[in-house]
Amino acid sequence: MSVSLRVNPIFKNHMVLQREVEVPIWGTGVDGEIVTVKCRGKQAATTIQAGRWKVYLPPMEVGGPVELMIETVSESIVLKDILFGDVWLAGGQSNMEYNLKDTIDAAQEMATANLPNVRFYNVPKVAHDDGVKQVSSWKVCSPETAGQLSGVGYHYAKQVVASQDIPIGIISCNWGGTSASCWMSEQVLQGDPELSLYIDEYMEQVKDFDEGSFEVTEQAYNQQLLQYNRRQANGLKGGELGDYPWPPPFSPRSFLRPSGLYETMLLKVAPYALKGALYYQGETDANRPLLYERLMRKLIDNWRKDWNNPELPFLFVQLPAYSNNGSPDGDDWPLLRESQLIVSEEVPHTGMAVILDCGEYADIHPKDKKPVGERLALVALDRVYGVEVESSGPVFDKLTIEQGRATVTFTHTGEGLTSRDIELIGFEIADEQGRYVIAHATTRGNRVEVWSKLIDQPTAVRYGWANYTEANLINSFGLPAGPFRTHREGR
């Protein structure tokens, strides 16, 4: 007998299902048959229509392991070792994708990663749907499997499990080098007068596309990539290793096309019940930093509609310090960080982890993901779980100017402000024409006094305002201040 009953591929043994909410379970089958889903003595049923079915399991309390049965009159599917806990979608680009096995503390973490309450599912990377099925599975975090988990996702889950003692599931849905526009619907992009340029640019890129020419270019690129990987495998670094071949040749099947991965990856798992979303992205969109605020607002709204939850927690990482290909003093990255800051201030049910101090001058992929995941976890514990914990570094509150000196007052200072080093650096002060110079700065409780002998009448202050900065202001909890300017020009 041919098998006709199917459940969506994300529903597998060892999965984590979201506690305390209705849980959608869906799949395909034969029209007219009744599908019943049973778990923990509860059940939900529906009739298959147009080859598809979906049921909603009643809310369940945290716990497990349990079994889940999906059955019709003639077929059944049994899924085992299922836990009810909290499920988080880990989205973004390469720094979220970055596997634990490649991080700076990989050996130590993997050796002790016996965390049965942490489960993860890596969404198959599908650039273009060509009918070839790619499968993944839920994995229990162990020394054998942990290396395949997002480094940020691992440290996040480890910290939350330690605090809350509940199962955590991480659905990793990300791809290096991608714009936020890759993870949004075409209708959302096309329907926005500013964001439609992503679609317009794509159409311009492919209007004269020639398959034959592309194949030649693609083969040459693949050879470059192969040679790079061989040099890297042989331990070469720096100039001997050379630059990673980027970008790959573009085609209508490229994973970099707008809305592409939204269709081929994100929608494959929506609306799997979530506690919230984790997001680490922005590097690819730093060439349009002022537009990023709008892009991110629309992405958050897009995902919340796909999950039918307007209050879905959305926690994200602000970009760290980076020289941006040899341009350390540029302002593309601080402008994008400001866009991220504004989103965290103005979009409800969001939270931002500041990692300004976690960047590397010449590497867009910092290898230490532990502070990133742990700071995201602090934001979640504070904003989502209601734990009394400080999750933020110092945040600019107000500016006062007296006798040629500027005083910047902060919130989230703990027992007072200090710096990671002996000297507090990273502050600049502006004259009446808006020209900034490097300033002296000293802490006074929850305030920082800023001054320069070059400026008698200061008008504004900014902090950490460069692609790469070693700005070092922290609070008594050791959490860093994010970059800011007291006057947001062009906003």
C-alpha cells in the first residue's frame, strides 16, 4: 500500500513543541480522510481538503518526553521523545549561521555539551525550489551534535536552560551574506515605496540573464572557491589565504535574490509555534544604513503576521565594531547600528543585545560567540521571562552643557559607570558648526563629563561613532554602552 499520510518535515522525533499555546501541526494526505493528532491524552482532528490538513493541539504544560501520534483510518505516524518547552527561531546571516565547532571555545564547549533539554533543527538550505527534497532532523544537544548548532544559538539556549530549567528548541533558519530583503515576502517589498528598490534592482540584474554565460562564470567561481577552501584547509591565513571569493555570480536561482529564502526556507517552517525570534543580521545591508530601520520594521511585521502573533518577541543583535574592509573611520556601520537602536526603542516587544566590544578589526566573523548568545539570553530573561536581571549596558538619557563642558546622563548604570580600561575613550564633542573632535571623558556616577580644549561652546556629543571603535564605557555589570549621538541628524 502506498503511503499517503505526510506531516511537515519539521515534525520529527526529539523535537521541542511550544508550551502553553495552541500548537499547529500540518501536512498532506488524501482528500476526505480524517486526520487525528493525539498527545498527552488530548487530541485534535480535521478533514483533509485539497490534499492538505492542519490541526491545533490544545495548550500543554512544560515537560516530556512524550509521543505524538498522527493517524487516519488506515495509516499512522508516531513521533517519539518530544519535549514541551520554548522554541526560538534563530534567523539572519553568517554570524548567526556560524557553527559552534568554528568558535574560539569550540573544544571546551563541545566536550561538555551534554544538554538533553536543548534541541535544535537546522532548516535545509534551499536556494531555489527545484523539486529535490532536502531533509533535516531535530537533534539533542550532545558533545557529538553540538558543533552543528549555531554558536550564538547554543550559548543562548544554554543560558536560558540554566536559568529557567525548561527545554529550549532552536530552529536555525539563516544563510551567510544575505540581506534582510531575502527573508521578506515579495508583496511586502514591492508594496513599500522605498523598499521596492530591492525588487527593482533584482529585475534589472536578471533582465538580460544568459544561462550559457552564467554556467561559464559559475564554473570559474567554483574553482576559485575550491582553491580558497584548499588553502584554508592547509592552514594558510592572512595574505597567503587571500580574500574569500565574493559575491558569487548572480542568477534567478541565487540565494541572494530578494524574497528567495523567505519562500524556500522561512515559509517551510511557519507557523511552527514559537516563543520568539532571535536575529543577527545587518552586515550585508550596511551600504544602506538609513534604510535599514524601515527594512527591519517591515521584516518584524512580516514575520509576526506569518506566525499570526503581533506580539511575537523579536530579539536581535546590534552589529559589533568592524573596520568594514579597511575603512575603520567610516560611518556606515554606526548609522546602521543607530537604525537598529531606533527599532529597539520604538517597535514593541523587541530587545537588542549590544556587542560593540565583541568585534574584530579585520574579521567580519568574530569567533567568540559566547558573549553574544549570553547577552541575547539576558535580554530574553529580562524582557520575555520576567527575571530581575540587568540586560542592558548604559543607555544615553540626556545632555546638558555648562561652562564649555558637556555632561551626558545615562540609565542602566547599575552602581555606576566605568570603563574596561584605565582611560575612558570613544567620546567626541561637536562645535557650533557640528564638527566633531576627539574628547576627554570621565565618569561621575551615572554621568560622563566630556570636554575638549579645542571647543569652547560644545553643542553635541557622540560615542563609538565609527565602523571600528574601541569605545569602552560599561556599567557595573560589565555590559557595554552602545554607540549613540545626542543629535540624530537626517532622521
